[in-house]
Amino acid sequence: MENTDFKYTSRDISWLHFNYRVLQEAMDKSVPLYERVKFLAIYSSNLDEFFRVRVAYLRSFKSLRKKDRKRLLDIKPKKVLKEILALVQWQQRQFGRVFREEIIPALQEEGVYLVTQDRIGAEQLKFIHQYFEEKVFPLLERKAYVDGETAPFLENRQLYFVIDHGEEKPWEVVNIPSNLLPRFLVIPSSNDDYVVMYLDDVIRASLPQFLGEQASRVYSVKVSRDAELYIDDEYSGDLLDKIKASLVEREVGLPTRFLFDQTMPESLVTNVRKAYGLSKYDMIPGGRYHNFNDFFGFPEPAGKEGLRDRKLIPLAHPRFKSADHLLSTIRERDELLHFPYQEYNYIPQLIKEAAQDPDVHTLRITLYRVAAKSDVVDGLLQALALGKKVEVFVEAKARFDEAANLYWGEELKKAGADVRYSFPGIKVHTKLLLIECTKQQDVSYLGTGNFNEQTARLYADHALLTANEEMTFDVRQVFELLTGRLILPATKHLLVAPFDLRNKLVKKINREIKHAKAGREAFIRLKMNSLEEKGMIEKLYQASNAGVKIQLIIRGICCLVPGVEGQSENIEVISILDRFLEHARIYYFFNDGKEELFTASADWMSRNLFRRVEVAIPIYDQRLRQELKDLLDIQWADNCKARIINAKQDDRYRLAAPDEAMRRSQVDYYEYLRSQLS
């Protein structure tokens, strides 16, 4: 029975606080300038996805009758939306202040000038007009709105100008073709200044000459549309065809946020809102520019020192660096790889080695998010060309990666692979590779992150490589489940969602509670992206009340409220945001000294525990367990990039004491792994 006295933080409000911690990195003057710009882009990109997914989800409840909403929901969507908009508007003001008052002046100190028309000379204006005439003008489309007719369609996440002609003429829409041209144009300068202009302002500066309009009456707008794949019935018909069809529909989904220049006259705002059938909650006032995620590509002057983080070149693995044969090396003993601290190329190398090994007969793999150019897929194609059997499970519902996944699935299928796709009503999120052999031991890869070379440079993840026969048996059980040969996986070591993962985690927490009540030391330490599932949070509250000491490292959503008397006095929570995205999940249970430690693909969210195939992986090798325990210790000691999560939700940094050494966990763990090479 759920204890209704327990306090929980709203999932969406918690997520917005996570994104504010991203914004804090842009505010942090100790962060190199172009990294601060990058964090502004990340914040903007995250917020856009939030409106496309979560706000769209909340808005969908509007179609329910009021009495049904009360009966079915434990939240009030309209109230939550108001909270969201108030918090977003406050953050957006912080965003604008940081950009205008800190980032722009700091860029100018480095000789980088982001200019508008009134800041350039005649020769530069001539250059802009020529660029506009040759590159931009052919891509412009003007669409006037006639009262009573359908408003000009605005593509998802694309930029537009609304041009105001006054009351006598209809307003019109002009596209800003940033999907076809760079968002920023570097303008020649007669001195050493590095001069950059928005594509938006290139158009503004050229409108009077080429379109006969006044730039002062031009206002930028952007629409974010519902990103959900609405599949009426996943259980009948061809699910793959339905997903493909839904990808097209996503781009024309209902608007979830209409961003507009807040200097737009109120009368024009009203006319635009009515033309697009929007509510006042859909209209979000903003600045002169939108799509700050384009700052991922902000031009950078050559030869400037200190604009970026010091490079941490991926390290070799102590044993793999000199190994002639990875399969044989893994068979000797288990190993862990830690990305992006260590090289990722061992993974495609392992697959290509298996492709060429005459003893290997089958490769099985799960693909959730595949890189656009994938060495992993190249290795699988090589295996097929050399006569190996390849079984691939492709998750076609991996949000925003559906198209890439479908492409690679079709390429592998054409090459002869046995390719299977999404299950109705469930996603396959586990990251597994099984290399099956005729005479030698099979070898498995069990990871927390995707088979993706690009994200492996940015996401902090762990992968176990093992030839342990009991572990590879369990991995085979999961693949038998995915191919439909098994209904229930009979695993003895792996914890598998949605089957036994949650129940076994509850038992482990109950065991710590039992130890605490018996007066024995009881300790749980968990690291994950998100903690949202109320049943698991309640169990942690119960453990806290029993005297179990709990430390949580949660990057993103944390619906648990720590430090509340009678609820969570023994729970501490931190969040670490730094140069790498903390993506790994690690579960540690002290168990009266008989420690248990797992890596996992699963957060403690309802979707992961009930609606996804996930795997938690026990780490048995004491040497490898110590590596992960040391990582958790290093992260818990962070006093540079750790934020304290508390009931106040003030996202304050954990600061070093006056006599305490500075601890930046990501750099410290890199140095820890580098020390193993000496």
C-alpha cells in the first residue's frame, strides 16, 4: 500500500531543474568560453525536446473529459503546465541575461564579434548582400496569410519571420533556411577581429533592398511540434510500416510551443495565435533569435588558446592495448571498458575479429541508437560477407533515432542478417553482444551505453566483456527471448526487466533494511540518469527510515525528496554535470560486507522497469568491482561539478571546504585509469 504521506517531486519540474543545471555550466566562468556556448546549445536543445515530448504528453490529456482526468490521473495537467511555463520563463530570462551580459562580452574580449547590421562597414554590407543574393534568396519562400484561410504551414523546429505590413495588408511568413545553410556567416574583416553574423540578420539586412520591406517590422518565430509516434494499435498489422508512417506524421504534429519575438506587437501576436488555433499557453515570448541549439556549430577562430576544455584523449586498456587477439584475452579473464575515458574502437575491432575467426559461427546484437557512420555495423556486414550468421534486434522506436535505426536494419537485412524489430508496447533498451563459437568459449559484451561510436566520445558508460559460461548462457536466454523462442528468460545471474529486475531490486533493498534493523551496517549507493518510479522511491524511503544509509548520484530526473524528517533523513543525493554526459547506471548493496554490485541499462523509471527489456549485470571479479567502487567514491567526493539535490531544489554546487583539495570527478577518474597504464 502506497504511503500517501511521502513527498515526491514532479517528474517534469525535476527535469527542468536538471536542465537548469545544464544552464549553470554556461554561467560558470571557470568553464572555457566555447564550452559555455556549447552548454547554452545543450540547454536549448533539451528544452525543445521537452516541449515536443513532455508538454505534448500533458496537453494530450485535454481531450479527456474532466471526470475521467480526475479518475485516471494523479496529477492536474493544467496546473503542471502552468508551473512548467512559469519555471521555463524564469530560466529563459536567466538564459538571455547570461548570453547578453556574459557570453557576448567574453567573446568580444577574445576578438569574436557577433554583429548586427548597424555594427558593420560598407564593404562588409556588400559581402552580405552578395551572399544573400547568391545563397539565401533562391531558398526563400513568402506566404501571406489571408483572413479566414488556412495559415501558412510552419515546419517543425524551423525558423521563420513574420512580416507585419500593418492593418491594411495581411501579414506574411518568410522562412529562414537554416536547415539548408549555416546558421552563422563569418564576415571578412579589415583587422584581426573575427566577425560573425546570424543568418537571420543577413536576411534582415537585405530585406529592404531585395524584398522592399522594413527590417524593423520583422519578427522571428519557431514552432515545436508533438514528437510522439502515435500508433493506433501496435498489436495488429505491420508495426514497422506504422512506425515509418508515424515518422512523417511527427513533422506535422500539433504545435506544443510557439516561440515568438517578444517585441512583436500585441495585436499581431493575437492575430497569429488565432490563425494557428493556439491557446495562450502555447505562446512563449522569447528574444530576437531562436534555435540556440545551432550554437553547437558556432564558428571558432583558429589558433586561439583556452576556448575549449583540455582534451582528454581516450586511453588504451591495460590488457587490450598489446593483445593480438581480443577474444583470447577476454577468455582469460573478465574486463571492463570505461567510455569515453578509454578507447571505443575495441568494440568494432572485436566484431571484426569475430568475423574473421573460423571458430565463430554466430553474432547476435541489440541496436538501440546507431551512429550515422557505424564501424559496428561495418563489422557485422563483414561477418555476413565471410559467411557468419548474424542476428540483429533493432529497436525501431528509439525516439529521434528511428530513421537511422530503420536504415541500418534494412542494410543488414539486405546483406543477409536475421533482423528483428520492435515489440508492440515495449522497447528493447538493453545493450548486448554475443559471439558464439564452435569449440572455444562464447564471448559476451554487456554494456550500459549504445553501440554508437559518436556518443561513446561524450557519454560516460561501462561495458563488461566476459567469457563466463553462466553469464553467456544468460545473455543467450535474452536473445532467445528477443527472437521469440522463449516467453520467459531463465536467467540465473542477469536481472531482466520487465520480468524480475524490479522484484529482485526490492529484495535487495529489503535485505539492507533487515541488516539495519538487526543493528548491522547497511548501505546502498546508486548511480543512474533518472529516479522516478514511485514504488522504488517508497522502498528507499522505507530503507532510510529503518536506518539504511543511502547515497544517490542522479544526473537528471529525481522525484525522490531527500533529507525530509521521517521520510528520507538518511538519503543524500547529488547530480554531476560536466564535460561528459553521465549515462551509466551502477547499483551497489553493502549486504553486511558480502557486497553486490551491478551495472545496468535501466534507470529506476516506470518505463524502464515495466515497459522495456533491460538488463542489470552483476560484476563478480573483485578487481573490476573495485574499479567501479573507486569510481563511485571519486564521484561522491566531487566538489567542483556536483550539485546537491535537496527539498529546496536550489541546485547549489557542493563546494570544497577551505582546507579541502578540489575534486573534479571526471578528470580524476581519467587520471585514475591512466595510472593503471604505468
